[in-house]
Amino acid sequence: MFKPKCLIAGKELPNVEEDYRASVKVEQYRVGKEALYLPEGLRWNYLPLSAIRSAADSHRVISAGHCVTVREQRPALELETAIGPMTLNLEKAGSLPKLLQLLGKA
């Protein structure tokens, strides 16, 4: 099996494969007991949960159309981490509280 890559040098988890297998999928992301897994093509990167300082709900506005513009708000999660700010874009409103709960920030 592949091994997910840690985004923070020196903070690698010893049992990352087991944590990944037991993780819960929320849209394109996965949350385990020890890490948040982020897709990168066909591979996964991870951020240890201990590196997440704060998490706050947010939104982004999607605009489309030329003659008649359409604006739609989509949920997003703003994270403050040890490597700087990070935004997780989501599609469903119900995914945001679930992700906050799994990260222990609800």
C-alpha cells in the first residue's frame, strides 16, 4: 500500500497507514484519529491534527453566466495550521459541521 506524505517535516506519524484505513470520508477529504488527509492526484498528503491550531467555518461565492449572472455560496473551512492558513473547499452544507466535529473543533 502507498504511504501518505506528511506536510510538516519532522511530524510524521508512525502508524499513518492504519489511521488512513480507519479514517472517515467527508467529500474529497478524510479525517482519522491522528490526521487530516488531503488528496493530491492519486496520492494523499496528511496534516497531523496536532498541527491544526484553529478551524472556522467560511464560504466562497461561485459566479457564473454572462447575460444573467448566477451567484452561489458554497461552504469552506478555514484552518490555521503550523504551516500557515489553509482553506478546504466543500460542496455540501452538511459537510462543514461534520468536518468540524471530526476535527474536534465544533
